[in-house]
Amino acid sequence: MTWEIINPEALGAPRGWNNGMLAPAGGRVLFVAGQVASDATGRIVTDDFAEQFGVALANCVTVVRAAGGSAADIGRLTIYVTDMEAYRNGLKDLGPHYRDAMGRHYPAMALVEVAGLVDPAARVEIEATAVLAPSDD
């Protein structure tokens, strides 16, 4: 699927995201539930903020791949963090984790600080919306 990137001049140039992603007609929408830095047993694998970000994002991409898509099919990410300062202070460390999962694809994004997540060991939770090519059925 090829997205049409929508960045109105009136909003200025975004850095690290796009303001809008218009999916091609006929695509199938996949809503990915919030993913944390857990393994197959449900255990949070690290307490490091940047590593949690990377694992949570990779878990989102894993769901998209299981549906037949790729990271490039993700049109929106919502990132929930329990510590905005950890996010801001860790941007340099987050970049490689982002690129490992998403390459140079930058969907529309929102970042929200929350008081807590369901798993008290989780510091980051990420949900995604992807649009996949129509099935051959």
C-alpha cells in the first residue's frame, strides 16, 4: 500500500512524524492493541525506557506482519508513556530502536503521558493502525 502523506503548509514541517496519512481506497484496516515490552509469556523484558520503547514498537510490527503487512503499512501510532521526561531525555537512545522497527517510515503519531499502565512494570505502551492491501479472497 502507498500512503499519501498530508502535511499542510499552515502547520509547518513535522519532524519525525507526518500530520496525516491518507490510505489508498480498498485497503483493509488493522487496529493493533496497545503493546508493551513483553515476551511470549507476558513478562516485561527490561526496565530500560528506550529498550521498552523498542520492544513495544517491534511487538506492534509483529502484529501487522502476522496480518500480512509490514511497518510501512502503519498509518498511525499512539505512544503512551509513564514519564514524559524519560521520553524527552531518551530521544537519542530511542532513534535506533525506532529505525530498527520502522525504518524511515514516519506515520501520524500522538504521544501521551499517562499515570500508569495495566502492567505496573511497563513504562511504554504503543498502539497502531495499519491499512493492508485488499485480500485476494
